[in-house]
Amino acid sequence: MRTNLIAVFFLAGCQNQIFAVTLENDTDTVIPAALQPDEPLDTSQLGDLLGFYIDPTQLAEQGVSEQDISQLSLVGLTLSAVAPEGADMGFLKHIEAWVTSPNEGNAKLFEYDGFSAGQTQFTIPVPAVDLTPWIFDDSFEVESFVDGVAPLEDTTLRAHIQIRVGTTLYGVWDHVDELH
């Protein structure tokens, strides 16, 4: 009886989060200056600013599988105007991002409309979206959309992204040998 109870607790732990870590990354993108006044801002000008990509092939090569991760979520996003000196984000009106794949569908990561002239940094409220089903999909993408006008001079924006990764007991157990 005691052995069965231990086995039940062990198996329950294998599926649930045992350990979590927050990964952080900064990405800079230069938004080109307008060629004419009130020129619309092109979404493609954001480049990979709001994108992050986790390559399922690289995960597999490192021995990480779906059963190793209990949850992966975007938990923080801060945008800053970092150059030129005195730059702000008043040229932005709206920004949103979605995670997409043909197999898993679409889920909105965030949407923000609160930009104002003189604002040099802001943190976007990010709802908890579990990205785990998407990260093991070969066609997983993060798409961003913006509305606004191009800035008067080239402006560098920085995105500080925080991703929280929860690990299952399987994930810890499978990689315990790598810690020695």
C-alpha cells in the first residue's frame, strides 16, 4: 500500500510544475524616420522587436521534450525608447501581439493603446497565456501589429521580455545527470 501511494505521488509530480525559472531577453530595433510628415508606421518596421522564437529542433537536440515543461508563459514586457537622446514613443498609437500556428491556432499575448507624447518607457500588462502547446510546433510564430506614424528621426526601441518556464519532475529528472 505504501509503495502504491509513493508511486501515485511520484507520477502526479511528473506532470505538475516542480521548478520554474524566468528567462529575460532584451531586443533592440531601429524604427526608420518618416520620409514625409504623418507617414504611417509599417508593422514590418518592428522586425523582431516583439518576437521571440524557441526552436523545437534545438529543444529536442538539448534533450528537452513536451513532458519536461509544465508551462511556458510570457510574464513581462517593457518597451523603452533608448536612442536618440530624448526620444519617446509618442509616434505609437496601438500595439498587439499574437502567438500563431496552423496546428494550435491563435492566442492574443497582449494589446496596448495607452501611448502618449513624452513617454520613454512603459510596461505592457500581459495576461497569462500558456505557450507550451505552441513551442513544440515547428510552425510557431509571434506576430505583432502596430498603428501609428513613423518618428521624425530614426528611433531605437528596446523590448525587455520575460518568459517563465515551469519544469516537471520528468524535466528535472531527465537533466539531473547534466548537473554533475
